[in-house]
Amino acid sequence: MKSPASAHMWSIVLVLPSLLAVLQTTTATKNGIDIYSLTVDSRVSSRFAHTVVTSRVVNRASDAQEATFQIELPRKAFITNFSMVIDGETYPGIVQDKAAAQEQYSAAVARGESAGLVKTTGRQTEQFQVSVTVAPNAKITFQLVYQELLRRQLGTYELLLKVKPQQLVKHLQMDIHIFEPQGISFLETESTFMTQELAEALTTSQNKTKAHIRFKPTLSQQQNSQHEQDTILDGNFIVRYDVNRSVSGGSIQIENGYFVHHFAPEDLPTMPKNVVFVIDKSGSMSGKKIQQTREALIKILNDLSPKDQFNLIVFNEEITQWMPSLLEASKENLKEATSYASKINAQGGTNINDAMLMAVKLLDTSNQAELLPSGSVSLIILLTDGEPTAGETNPETIQKNVHEAVNNKYSVFCLGFGFDVHYPFLEKLAQDNGGLARRIYEDSDSALQLQDFYHEVANPLLLAVAFEYPRDAVEVVTQDNFRHHFKGSEMVVAGKLQDQGPDVLSAKITGQMHMQNITFQTEASVAQKEEEFQSPKYIFHNFMERLWALLTINQQLEKMVSASGDELKALESQALNLSLTYNFVTPLTHMVVTKPEGQEQFQVAEKPVEAGDPGCGEPGCCENTAHVSVFKLGSRVHADPSLGGATFIKHLSPGLYGLPGPPGEPHLRSASFDSFDSRQHLFVGRTPDLPSLCETDSELSGLVFLGLMVDGVYENGSFSWISVRIQEPPLLVEATPKRLVVTRDRKNTAYKWKQTLYSALPGLKITMDKKGLLQLSGPDRVNIALLPVEDPHDGLILLVNDTQHFSNSIDGELGRFYQTISWDPPGGPDNTIRTLRVQGTEYSATRQFKLKYPETEISCWTVKI
């Protein structure tokens, strides 16, 4: 179950633009095809990622065999080259106009002689696959090149490679080079297949502007076990980073006559929002969808700022407006709203038209009554899972009605839940009205997807942003006007410089802040910037022209969604010409893969296009459970000989914790407790050089003073929910017996228990093994471990280690036992009872067998709290 909202719980909100690649090839045991080399070389310069995947195979069988090259790449990336080298002869892929070659392709498909080589395989990935027949002892080299502009999302860029070779590879190597002239502000890696032994094959080097990450495992490190030849490499490898920023006019980079301008001011005040949530409660939303919608909506409402105004509209064939007007996001109003949201049930039809017009009318009425704060941002957020079935059902008419009603006054964001939704309809509805659309995938983490999307638009910083460059300096630019800028995102403008332009490129950016207009200015020396990209060997040279082309194509494809007539034809022609010029596989082109004579001759790679754990939520549903603040602590090293050096226990009865015992006692101590009637603190502490923390609910919300805080819901002898919050690096882990959710840089990522995980953050390592033991560890830290248990019922246990790092100010229900405590001599039957004193309170301790190792039990002094 999820934890209910409480006075002293903070949320780390919602990366991120992403680059994904999956390596998957055939196994040697099936047909004699042996992958003897598999390399990935990814070079990121000014957010432009150029990735080359090369696979070398040999047919060790005595007869001809089929070799398959298969890779998943990001849906936003463009394939730009593919080739096969067989017996020294190269067979290239040829990019063509899709429409011009459609008749030939369709005829080949009809004859059964061809098939598409690219298909959508995941939320963000497409799979490229090609097969070719290989003669005995022959070698073949496959190489695929793709490019993408990494988008900043919620303060982070993300590069993800999913590795799945399906066999041991003699030479397996991944190299990731990042060059950011602005300077790299943070860098971290994560893997879902990494073991401690594999981690030795991972090296990271970094200076101010460059980073190099290499993963080069040996054959033995790749093995699943010492006696098995199967590979352990099966999962994600992720690199996350961001760059240094300032409130100036952003960063201009120049290479080979082209420039890119990145602008993402961060230290600006957040503008107040007027948000109308329009929620579909039709019959198709019943079951898990509406349950997850309620869960997400409750958390989103609680994330509203007190400066915001909001209202709710729910609809099926009928439309219901929660309150007559917009309300301030006060505690009282949010409490009523979450109560209302928790009771939303699904039934009936889908009247999108009237629901959206009611939302616009609500904002219009407030605007006319001058109830919208000056300098505020008005958003309409629509969530639906289907096509309109009631009221006006013609999608084009609905789009026209909403566009005329909005009239550029507000922004519309559309969330399409599942695959039954008419997504192109929602995409155009959003783009026509200054917003964007996002598909919410029907899965166990749907509620997290909804929250993540909201967090992307939760903090507007600027409106009506315009970039200006001197006409004598710039020949052509990409989009240079943006309706709004949200915290954690980034505006990017690219262009071509004039041949005989000035030596210095200047830029002016204007926009609207809360209550005032603002102007930013910056400039860059053309010669100096050109020089930065001329010498480094680790970057993909002449990339900026391709960056400009890629960004231009993407923007033209986006505009085509809302365009029609001559405008649509012009955009399509421009995007097609650029795609052919720069050899990009886009929705307007495809790549014909050539093969040796006698093999299938017309295979085509083309770009697929879009087709159309819940908490209780109810008031009182969490009664009779304990809301336990497990501990809060600072970072000061505190040596205490009574703490011992116990390691993590992998077989531990629920509800038991390692505690310090009497001097001279070698065994681990434990504590157990019943359900609490109210929230209590198990550990409370502070970083020694920060202000002290008072024991009141109101001040306990000030978690910024804490290095670490753990909360939990304790019932029936184990935890049903645990939350671990770390101040530096900022991290939130929420765990239930079913799954755990890690929030980093305001992005939520869900993991299943017993899913291997290895994440290296600055000063912190997160690992989980196949037994489900999750560990949060680092130097000079109290290390935390969580473990799911099933006996006698599903629950969680908490383990702490390296407790010498508790500060002297540690306090709370368990934390108090890490302060100075005194023990009376043992007494009672067989000396199994003794008294200990903590902070003036006496506790009775009983020696019991509580901790179960694989073959034995350990005698512990157990304190019942």
C-alpha cells in the first residue's frame, strides 16, 4: 500500500530526454554463428549523439547459416547509415523517398519477397533487424549508425543502451564520450545487469568539460556463473548528466559555419499556474486505469503550489465541474479536492468536446472577472483513454471548436491513456493550442507516468520567449519563438552563419516573467568557438550541420500535424529534401538494404509512426496501521565501540533491526514493536553544522536539514511501505512488497524486486541483487538495506549498517538506542532479562533467538518498543 500524505513528508518531484540502444544477436549454440566482436561507440557533443554499433560474426558451422543483426534504437533517433561487409564486399543501405518507392515496395511485399526491418518494440524504442545467409567459415560485419539530439527533461539528459548479446562475446566494448563546453555539472551511471564483478569492467573518467565511460567485460565476467556459458548481460546501461548553467543568455557553440544556442535559465521565480484538470471517467477507464488516475491525481494535487489556482472537471457523456470557479491551492481546498478525486468512478460514454469547452469557459469567466493573477500561466490538462463517443464525436469538429474557444489564451496538454485512444487526434488538439501530447502506457507504473508528465509542466518560468540574431550574421535558423519555458527543460535554436558574417555572434532573448518582462543577452567569438571543436579526437566532427538538419526536420514534422493544404505540402517537401540530403531515415524516407545476389533483394527500413501499483486513496482506508518515521540522521562520523560491525542479514525476521548491545556482547541486538496508533519517529538526527530540528509535526516538514530520513507504515510484524530520502545526492526511494520506486532529479523509475540494479551516483551507490536485497551505500554513510519477505505474509524489512556514522544528535524510536545507553546486569531465568536506560526511559530487554541465518539462529537482546 502507499503511504498517505502527512505533515512531515517531502516529495522529490519528477529525464529526461533519452538515447536508447539495444544490442541483441543470435546465439552460437543454435546455428554456429559466433559473435566475436561487439562494440558501441557513442559520442555526444553539445547534446548531439552520434552512435555507431558494430557487430562482427563468423559462421563456424560446416554449412551455410543465417546471421541476424538486431538492435533497438530511440524512436526519436534517425538511422543515417547501415552496411554489411561480407567477404570484403560492402552492401550499403540506400535512403530513398518513401512515396517514390512505395509501388516497388508494395509489390515486393505482396509477393512475399520483403518485409519491414523496423518496428516499434517499447515505449521509446524501435527495433531494427536484418538477416543474411553466411557461408561456412565466412565473416560478416554489420554496422548501424544513428543520430539524435538529446532533449533535456526535468533537469537531465539520459543516454541508455540496452545490452543483450545472448552469448559470450570475446571482444565486447562500449565507449561513451561526452563533450560539453559549458561544463558537466553531474554524471552518473546505472545498470540493471551489473554485478560486483562486472562493475570492475566499468571505468569512468571526467574533467570539467569531458567524460569517458568505458565498459569492457572479459569473458569470465560476462558468464552467468562459473559453470555456465550463458551471458549475464541482459538489461539497461544508462548514463545521465547535466551541464553548468547561469542566468545569462545561455550557451552558443559554433562549428564549421553552423551554430547551436542552448538556453535554460534555472534561477528564475516560478510563475503561478491556473490549472484545470479534465478527467475522463467513461466506462473504458474502469478498473486499474481509474484507480491509477485517482492515485496520480491525488499526488499531483498535493504538489500544487499555494500560489496556484485549480479546478477539476470529470466527464463521461455528462460533464461535472467540481467547484463553480477556480480555487486557491490551500491546504483546506486541496484536502477537499483529494477527497473528491478519491471517489471518481468510471462509467458511461466519452464527451470530450463539451468537457474541453467547459474548461475554456471556466478560465474565460475567471479572466473576465479578473480572478487570474497577473503574470500567471493557464493550463488545461486533458486525460482520456478513448475516442469521443458522446456529444460531438467528429474529431476535426472538436479540434476546431476547442481551437476557436482557446484562441491562443491558454495552453492545452493531452494525455492519451493506453492504445485504444485516438492519439493523432489528441496530438493535433494539443499542438493547435500551444501544448503537447503524451501517451500514457497502460502498465503498473501508469500513475508514475502521469505524475512525471505533470512535473514537466509544474514550474513555468518564462512565457513568449523570442531569440533574435543580427541579420548580417545568421542566414537561417530553426524555431526561434517558444510559447513557454518550464523548469528542467531547455530551448534549442540552431542555424547557419552568413559566409562573410561578423567575428562575434550576438544573441538577445526576450520573455515574460512573473510581473515583468526580461531580456537576456550573450555573444560568442566565432573563431574561438570554432577552435573548440577542431582538435578533439573523441568527438564526431562536422556534427553541428547535422544537428541543425535533424532539429529542422523534427520541427517540420511536428508542424505537419496541424498543417493542411499548401502549407502541409511545403513542410513535407522541405522535410523530405533535408532527409535525403543528410541520409536520414524519417517518416518520409526509407532505407533499402542491399544483399548478396540470390538473397532477398528488397528489404526496407522505415520509420514507424504513432498509431492511434495503486494506493488506497480512500479516506480512512489506512486506519489501524502505524505510520512510522524510521529515522533521520546527519553525516557526522561518530565512533562508538558499542555499535559493533554487523553486516547485512539476508534472512531476518520481519520487524527486527540491528541495535547496539551491552559492551562485550558479540551478538547483534534487535528491537520489535507493535503497530502504532500514530506516526512516530524511529530515528531523528541532524547534520551537525545545520540548525537543530524540533520534535513537532510542523517543523518536521523541514527535511532540508536532514542528511537522511526513513519513514514507514508498520503493521502485522513488518513494513508495508518504506520511504528513504537522501539529501545529497537528492534521492527518494519508496518501497512496497510489490515494487520500489526511485525518484531522482524529479523522475520516477519503478523496479521490481529481485531485478538486478547497479547505480553509481556521486558519493552513493544503489544496488539490488537477484535475492531482492536493495542497498544504499557510500563512504562515510550509514548504509541502508531493504528486503522483501513473504513469510508469514508479504512485507519489508529494514537493515542498517556502518552505524558508527550516526551523529551524536541521532534520536527517534530506534535512533535513541544509538546514543549513550546504559545496561543493568542480566537477571531473571537463565540471565535472559535485563534493563537498559535511554534518555531517562527504562526498557526491558529479553534474550531471544531472532535472527535466522541459513543454518543457525543468533541469540539477541530484543527490546519491544
